[in-house]
Amino acid sequence: MDNNLHIETLLANTPSVDGSGIAPVTGAIYQTSSFINNGKTPYSYTRCDNPTRSALEEKMRVLDGGVRAFAFASGLAAVTACFSLLQSGDEVVISNDIYGGTYRLLEQIFGHFGIRFLLTDMSSLAEVEANLSERTKMVYFETPTNPMLRVADIRRIAALAKRAGAITVVDNTFLTPYFQRPLALGADIALYSATKFLCGHHDTSAGLLVTSDVSLADRLALISRTEGAALSPFDAFLIQRGMKTLALRMEKHQQNARAVAAFLKDHPSVAEVFWPGDEDSPDYALSCSQSTGFGGMLSFALKTREQALSLLENVKLIKFAESLGGTESLITYPLTQTHASTPAPLREKLGITDRLVRLSVGIEQENDIIGDLFVALRA
Ligand SMILES: *Cc1c(COP(=O)(O)O)cnc(C)c1O
């Protein structure tokens, strides 16, 4: 497709990579594990390559402006592929406000292979710089972060990492290429849990990596083929189907998050609201400098633990469930759900208290979401 088209247009159209001469308007599902070696097709075995997966990868490559993209069976499979670039003795400078599963993967699996990680406050460039050494091979962070919605300066951190000889990986799950393109800001790899906004419908799991570097692409291709966690054809189809409406959904998620944040800020039971699109947020200016939007994720602290627990119990429309980024609004309690494996002292430092709840604002009518919160907060 013409890469000069606007992102809404690229998203709405699904090019089919098949070479069969059949020309479906939307991508076909090649539900096969193997291909006949007739010398006419580049495909041989689905673990290594599959046309349905290739179509999704090509779409993501274009959206993120990379040289190559890879699709995996989950976000954590994509994170695993990334960490598989490392060797024993290497160090990772990693955000201290990171997805709980990513932390667990480093701590419980890669840590045992001699990979060290330095938990770092990515909003402090001085701390990033202090933690970089000649052993640092990767700088890894999310922005905005989960669950505190803090924003890290992609341009400046990527420049510091480059100077230290390390690659930069940005988990762009919360904003997607629709609102933020990390490779254009200097990152080497953009990573996604496609389970979330890219899929958008809470109906499957997937992960994506896009790289701007040819030699990293070659190494990731080997890792993907060899570790065997590549995305299945059917799920690649579902992610592409979801992505057709990504632009519409992201705009609506954001519009609703803005309304919900304004409601919560004025509510007497709410102590603090964390959403980078709030002009009073300490990260508002930085967000505007590197993203075209703020997304639909927000967290807030109630005044007491009892108020938080009562809210979780009393919401009706908003579902008390893990995950995020789908059409339905979901509420979670990071302390015991997504961030249960984060060490307690770190949780306290970050603000992940027993009063904090995280909201993935869906695409319902905003007054229905606010009404549900209003009633649940009164209970
Ligand atoms: C969910 C999530 C992941 C992990 O993705 P899975 O698809 O659940 O494996 C990684 N990073 C972030 C920011 C996430 O929200």
C-alpha cells in the first residue's frame, strides 16, 4: 500500500499477502501448518512464516515506520523474544513502573540466565544515565506507564542509550501507533501487547514487535522461528480485523477518558487522578511533545481503602476484570491483580497503594460510564 496515506486510511484497509491471484477485499486466513514446496511460494511452514501473519506484520511495519515486524502469540511472547537478544552478563535498564508480567519474566526466568536488570525511574534522566554502563545492552520502558500513567522522554532516553551502546525498546501498548510512534523518536524496537487496543475487542491474545534496525530484524527473525511463539493465522486475522477501527476507537477511548477524568477530579471521594491528558498533569507537556494523543487509560486514588473496595464491588456497567483496551470499560485493582508480583516497597514508592484503581475507559456513551462510577462511589 501507499505509505504516504494517512494512518486512518492505512488502518481501514487490509492488504492481503497471498500471491494466489485471488483478490479478497479483506485478508484471507491461511489455516495451514505447511505449504507445498513448489518453488513458487516463499512459505514453507507456519511456525516460520504464514501469509495471514505476514499481512499483519507488514501492516504494523508500515504503521510504525520500521524495517520489519513480528507477530507473537501474546505480548509476553514478544517481550520474551526481545529479552532473547541478550546474553548472560548483560544488563537491562528497565522502568520501575513496568507491567507486572514483564517484571516477573525478568525476575523469575531471565534473571536465572545471568541477565541483570536495574529498576529505574525513567522520568529522571539523571537516574537513567547513572544506571547505564558498558554492560547495558538494552533500555526498556513503557510510556505512559502502567498503572501510574507516568510519561518518559523517548527521544532523550533513546539518545542516552545509544551513546552507551544499548538499544531502546518501548512498550507502546497504551498509545498504539495511532497516538505514538517510538521508532520515529529514536527507539530501536516498538513492542505491543496486541491483546489490548490493537485487538480492541477482548477476544484474543497477541504481541507485536517492530524494529527500525536491519540487523536486529535478522536476529529477531531467528528468535521468532526458533522459539516457536509466533501468532496463529486465525488470531492474526482477528488482530487485523480489530485494527481496522483502531483510529475511531482510540479517539473515542480518549474522549471518554477526558470526561471521566474531569468527573473524578471533582469528586469528594477521589484523592488524585492520573491521566497525562489532564493539563494539570506533570507529564502533559512532555506527552504533547512526543505523542498525538493521551489514550484511554487512567488511574485514580480514592481517599480510603474502603472506598476503593466498595467502588470495585458496586460498579455494574464497568466490569471488574484484568486487561484493557477493549470496547468495554474495565476496572482493576493493581495491588492484588496486575501488580501483585511487584515488590511491596517498590509498589509503595510508585504509589500503587490499597487506594488505587485503574480504569480502561471503553467506548460506551460517556454519561453511562460516569453514571456507573457516580452510583458506585455513593454506595
Ligand atoms: C498486557 C500487557 C503486556 C503483556 O501482554 P499479554 O498479551 O498479556 O501477554 C505487556 N505490556 C503491557 C503494557 C501490557 O498492558
